[in-house]
Amino acid sequence: MRLARLVSYGTLGVLLAAGAAQIDFWPLSAYKLFSAARTDTTTSTQLVATLQDGSRAVVGRGSDPVLGPTQRFLPRLAGAAPAARDTMLTLWLEQGGVDPADVRGVRTERVRQVVDPVTLTWTETARDLVWESDPAAGWAG
């Protein structure tokens, strides 16, 4: 009987500790399932193209069926192999309606926004550079 309690309480303790520590290692789980904490602030990564005329174009805003789901790969862009990075950027630019031939450079920026609780409009509070294509080499796309 004592062993059964020890196993039961020990198992329950390990499961609760895994959830509290946010461990996702099978068979333990952080119990995230399909939701995330929703607060009044959000942080996202955006792809920004600098065009030949000096203007900037944010690529992938909105609910594009290709760009929306693949935006999560933007933070990995800096560590990607050059050939893979050029392929990803070319596809993102074309899907976003930007001609790669008109692009002088690309960069990824981390954008923080906060929502107004009354009007429910998002306001940008910070924008930081994460990665930028080599200006000396130019855009390879």
C-alpha cells in the first residue's frame, strides 16, 4: 500500500513539475495543446524588402494562405544556408507581390505591438533589426 501511494504521488508530482517547468519531452508534457496565452501585447517577425527606389515593403502582412503559415520560419533565416535562404526569400517575395528583381536588400525585423482595450486597435511599440542581407553583396535573388 505504501509503495502504491509513493508511485501515485511521485507520478503526479513529476507530471505537475513538467507542466510548471514547461518541459515537452515524451512522455512528459507542458500541456500547451493548441492554445497560447493571449495578452494585450504581441511580438512577431516581419520580412521587409528595400526596393531599388529606396522605399520599403513589408512582405506577408495579412492572411495569405502561403505566407501566413510560413512566417514562423523568418527567425531561422539568418542561420540558413545561402542557397536555401535565397530560395525562401525569392518565394516569399513573389508570393507577397514583390518582384525580386526590384529588391535591393531584405531584412527581418522583430515588431512588438500592444492593443488598446477600448478601440481594439494594435499600435506598434518597438521595431528591432534581427537580420539584414549583406549590403555590399546586394540582393542575390
